[in-house]
Amino acid sequence: MTVSTPPATKPAAPSRMALSSVTRGKLVKPPRILLYGTDGIGKSTFGSQAPAPIFVCAEDGTASLDVARFPEPETWAEVLSAVDALSGPAHHFKTLVFDTLDWIEPLIHTHLCTSNGWKDIEAPGYGKGYIAALDQWRLLLSRLDALRENRGMAIVLLAHALVRSFKNPIGDDFDRYELKLNAKAGALVREWADAVIFANYETLTDKRDKRVRGVSTGARFIHTEYRATWDAKNRYGLPEQLPLSWADLEAAIGGGHGPQLEQLRAEIDALLPQVDEQTRTLAGEYLAKNGGSAEAMYKLVDRLRAKVALTTTTQPAEAGASETKTA
């Protein structure tokens, strides 16, 4: 009688999720910037100012710029191939610029329609085509992350803006600037980026003759914080507004915290008298511990703004006042 010996089992590989693998401290990595704005604002020029850029262009925005660029991609596979090329042999490029996402999005839709025999991206019904497109967007973003990790390249995604009506669940609807992408794709890319920046011209109002007219000064700015009229965010504690310039953005992200700290501290000093004593005490303790960090001070400014806005909107209107104005 032959007794079979059970095969030897391989010892389980040690888990990466062990306490011995825990690290601490900030991770300094190249930025992932999503900049969108109105037509002709200077998005391509902004991308060209990044360190040693190379463009993947699906439109003609860089025709007047002396920049390195891949051939204009005609298929979604060519877009991915461009990213893969930068992951191969050594090169001198430091920034990959996509110009623009909304011109590349149709290549994803065409790829899916060809692969699945759809007439158009809406053929599957109930938004299923756009949901399928998210897998392709995730594929691109994962390859961009690999390029950032393995080659230390910054990523700049450019896009156009459009005005959409926002369905406000707590009040009246209003118009706002958004990415000129399918809403699902736009949400995915915004979540991925370290900074979502809206670029626009400075516009003032002229109220002469009982009519309000928009007057542009020609100055171009980028906005780094969310507002009802546009999407924006950043993970760097950036000033609310900067000139449309890579140099200004890079200085604010990397080392230009001297003037930024002064600006944040001035706003904190202006906000503190408007909040209650307990909040002022907690803010003072927070400043004593974190006053040298622009990111920490930005968070404090954000909290104080919220406190002031909440106090202003909940306190009773003064006698004779017809309405309460929100700061």
C-alpha cells in the first residue's frame, strides 16, 4: 500500500501591512495638477512653463509654442502608448502635459464603441457607456501615477471649462464653471489630482446708468479654492488666488511660504475678533504649535471663516435691517 505524502505548503509571504512597515512624515512627490479655464486664457502656455515639459496634444493649442510634443493621437491606444514611452528608456523630460482632456475623452468613447459594437457612447442606456469609460480613465490615471513614482515626473492635465446649471439641493439653482468632461469622468479626475485650479480673467463690475456691466482688466488668475461659481481644491495650503504662472504656483507649493504665511496670519488676525473666546483660545494654541506651516495655517483660516459665516447667518438681524448679509 502506497501512502501519499501531502505536498509541502509554502510558507505565507509576510504581509506588507505590518507595524514594522509603518512610516511617518510627509511624502514629497511631484505635483498632479489639473488646470481648467475659459478659451484662450493661456492653459497651454501655463503647461509649457513647467519643468522640461512634453505634451500629449489632441488639439492645436501648442502650435505657436516651442515645446516637445508627441504626434497628435488618433486613437485611445496611442494616448496610452505615449505614456508608456515615457516609462521606457531614460529621457530628460520632467513634466507630462495633457492638452486637453476634453479633446482626449472622445477617443475613449470611440474605443469603447468600436470594441463593443455600440452606435455611440449612450447606446447601452442608463449612462452605462460613461460608467464603462471610467475604467479607461482609471487605467490612464494609474499609468500616470506609475510615471510619477518611477520617473519622478510631474503631471499637468489641462481642460476647457463650460458653464453648467447646478442643481442646488438646499436653495435656488445657479450657474457655475465646471470641467468640460462627462460629470462622472470629471469627478474621478478631480479626486485624483493634488490641485484642481480654475483659470479666468479678472472681471469687475461697472454699475453706472443703473445697469451692471462686466469689465475685464485683462489680468489672468488661477483660483485654488472651491467656490459656488467654480470647482477648485488643493492639498498644499495655497493662497486663494495666484497669477496664471507656473513660477508663481511652484513657489507657493514649494518654497514661497514667507509672504504666504504673512498673508495667512493677517487674515487670521482679522478673523479672530469675530469669533467667540473659546475659539480664539483654541486658535492661539494651534498657532503656537503649527504657526510655521502654511498648510496648517490655511486649515485654521478655513475653520475661522466657517465660524464667522455660521455666526453671521445665525444671529438675529439688527433692528431696522431688512436682511442679514453673510460675510
